[in-house]
Amino acid sequence: KRPRGGGGRQLEAGMRGILITCNMNERKCVGEAYSLLGEYGDLLYGPEQFSDQEERLSGSDREEDEDDVEAALKKEVGQIRASTEQKLRRFQSVESGANNVVFIRTQGIEPENLVHHILKDMHTTKKKKTRVILRMLPISGTCKAFMEDMKKYTETFFEPWFKAPNKGTFQIVYKARNNSHMSREEVIKELAGIVGSLNPENKVDLNNPEYTVVVEIIKTVCCLSVVRDYVLFRKYNLQEVVKSNKEDTQQNSSNLTEEQNSKVVKPETEEEKSSKEVKQENK
């Protein structure tokens, strides 16, 4: 028996993956996540190779029809191997340590590229593909949620984006769950200082930055990522990124019609008469 929460089934430092917030139904959220990530994962990286191993195992089982001890042992060894390989699949749900938060550990893929591709596609097609999933944040690195550990880790973690000659405008978004020993102001100040030390030309922009540093702390684990188009993709919210486009076009069209109507209404004689009468009464 494997102890509950052990064997890499719990969020811990050193993992990479995707942090997903949901709407009160974590089980359904995991199902939606596997479906969505599997769909786009196959498109970007090709179908998973794990199924071939399963077919070979099942094929060897068919050949060994004789019920002898050696065949039984081989079958048992094959099943154990299959269960251990299951842990190394492309997407694997682990315990996040917080309510309404799901963490999908990834193997052999770039979480940032995959999630950005999903949001870009949903932003352009405007097709709603999830009901329970709210936000989907790529987590490119994790470390222990203590200030010294975070400073050491981010000094190298931030280099691909912010170390000279690389540069860009940035903001830092911080969220802590089930953690009371970290200070939001201290974390933002220290991490912003590290980004500035890598290249003095890196500047803070809170309105429309090129990069958003996402800091998600759950218990004693700090999840980090640097994402693009955070404002455009509505804080990486799958519900809003679809809804916002439609609302924006509706609002723009309604504003245009209001302006057109107001232009048409203004020259009408009744309004002119009433305004003149009001002016005369005021005089």
C-alpha cells in the first residue's frame, strides 16, 4: 500500500505543472482539465506514447494463456511497471493543499507555452470549452515558500526573461492560500529588486506589461511563472477570455448606436423648443 498523499501525489517543491482554480467541484474540474489539456497537448506535442506500452503489455497477456507460475509472475511484474509508468504520464493530478484549487503536474512539456496556446485559441475562436474551470495558470517552477529560498531560486529562474540583454516591462501578481508567514509587500519588493538587478532597463508597468510574474503560494510551496498577455487574456480566466470579447463588441456597438441616436435626436424641434422654454424660465 502506498501512504496517502505520498509517492509524488502532493504538490511539492521541484514540480512543474498547471495550477487551476475551479467553481466548488474539484472532481469535475480534474476531468475538464484532463480533457482540455489532452486535446491541446496532442495538437502541440503529438499523441502520448504511453498507449503503445499498454498495447504491448496486453498483447503479451494474450499470448500467455497457460496458467503457470512463471506467466503469473510476468503478468504481475507487467502490471507493477504499468502502475509506476502511470506516474510519469504527461498530465497527472496531485493534491494542491487548498480548496477549489487543482494542480496538474506535467512531464516533458512547457506549461507556459501550452496554456498560452489554449488561451490564444479560445480568445480568437470565442468557444467556451469549460464549465467548472475558472483560471488556468502555468507553473514553470516551484520552491519552498520562505523568503531566502525564493530569492535564491528566482535569481536564476528569472534569467530567460529579464537578464541582460533580455528586458521588458513587468508586474508581479501575488496570491497566498493557507499561508500566514509570508508578507505580500515583502515578496513583491524583493522579487522586483531581483528583476531590476538582472537588468536595470526592466521597468514596472501595472497597466499593460509585457510580462506578468505570477506568485502563487500554497502552504509551504511557492509556485512561480512568467506569462505573456496577462491583461489581454483576462488574468488567464477561461470564462472571461471568451465572454469579454462578445461583451466588448456588444458594448462598442451599443455605444455607437447611442451616439448615432443622440446625433439624430439633437436637431429635433421639440427638444429645441423645450430647451428654449427652460432657458427662458431660468432667466
